[in-house]
Amino acid sequence: MTRDTAAEAGDSDAQNNLGNLLANQLDPPELDEARRWYTAAAEAGQIDAQNNLGNLLADELDPPDLGEARRWYTAAAEAGHTDAQNNLGVLLETQLDPPEVEEARRWFTAAAEAGHTDAQNSLGFLLANQVDPPEVEEARRWYTAAAEAGNTDAQNNLGVLLAIQLDPPEVEEARRWYTAAAEAGNTDAQNNLGVLLETQLHPPEVEEARRWYTAAAEAGDTDAQVNLANLLATQWDPPELEEARRWYTAAAEADHTDAQVNLATLLATQWDPPELAEARRWVYRRRRSRQC
């Protein structure tokens, strides 16, 4: 029996697998058909299908069907499906207006206590940024649990908490966690490590900052492209204006508004001779970007 015939015969695992194929392995995906098969399996109580159906409804449909996504995530979450518990928390925190922070916390906690590292990271972020007042020590505890398990987003977020949200900051410990994530290829951590090395160490380690900015910039991180250009234009001796212009331009063309204004400033005040027409073009483009 093939997967398709098993699905037609009512095998809920086959129905879920067929939904996965239609949603994730075809180009273009067949979302309506995927939804049909996920729904068949979900209604039969297949909890992976309930979670997958929630993902499709929340993240792949345009516009999303958040009410239905919540219903299916909840069905799987109440059955102990930790991915669904985390996904339900994400929906409640980030996709509802207003967010349901306490309910999101409840579901993140359920998955986090079961060892789900994405949920541990999500719970840490919620406690550090969405609760008033922030519960920084609890956030640190959950970030650390996920970071020690190798979750690079948690390693980066723990670095942010240690470097920026603690008073006083724990800069060396932040550096350690940023470095762990940066070495694993996390571009947010690469950029954040560059910022720490450039602005929070005395004396700054500008060569090392440049290395990490460059790693993230080459991967397309526009914040890192701007930070690298700023460093080359204002911190380097002598300034490397051609390289700074190249990186400002890369970010500016991606509609990074800080890059657009910084590029205009460089062209008008640091370039010899000044390129005023090009500077004006970037100022106008920034205005259009901010109006969109």
C-alpha cells in the first residue's frame, strides 16, 4: 500500500505525512490539499497533524487563520505535544493583538519544564521583555538551560541579557555566550559580539569586532553591515571609506534606514569630492522607506 492509498484508507499517520509532503516538499506547495489531509488526521486525534495544521494556519496561509490555528495547537498542547505547546505560546505572545502574555507563559512553561529548548528560550525572552517588571533572574535561568543544551538563539539572548539588561552587566560572561552562538553561525550573535567588542570593552577590540561584523554582514545581516560600515568609517585609522560605502550600500539597498542616512552623510561629508546628488538620493529614499 502506498502513502496515498493509506491516507485514502484513513491511516492518520499517512494523512499527516501526505500533508507534510504537500506543504513542505512541493514547489509550489499545495496548501489547500495539505490542509485537507492534516485536518483529516487532526480530527482523528493525530497530535503531530494537529500541530502541523496549526503551523499551516498560523504561518503559511495568507491571511493566517489564527482562531483555527489556536484551536488545533491547543488540542495537541493539551495532549502533551511540546512543539505545539511552544507554538501555541508563540501565537499567543506574538500573533494576537493584544497578546495573551500570561497564557503564553503557561504554555511555554509546560514545554520548557519538559526540556524543550525552543520553549525555554521563548520563556526566557517573555520573562525578560514582555513581563512588567521583567523577571530577569528567571529569564536567565531558562536561557541558561537552553544555552547549555546548545540552542544558539538562547545563547545569543542570554548574551543580550548579561550585556545589556543586567545592572551591572556581566560582559565577560556575555562574551562567552555570544561567542558560542557566533561560532555556530548565528548572525545575530556575530553582530552582537561585534558590538560588545567595539563598545563595551576597555580598550575596545576593534580587529576582532571587525571580524565578527564581517561574518554576519557577508551572511546578509543588515544591522551588521551598518555596524561594520560605521566601524570602518569612524573607528578605523585611516578610515576605509570605500569598504564603508560598500557595506552601507548593501544595507541601504535592503531599505535599512540607518544605512541610508549614514551613507548619505558619508557621501556628503567624508567623500572627496562630495557626491551630493547621490547623498540626496539616499535621503529621499529613506523618507520613502519611513513612509511605507
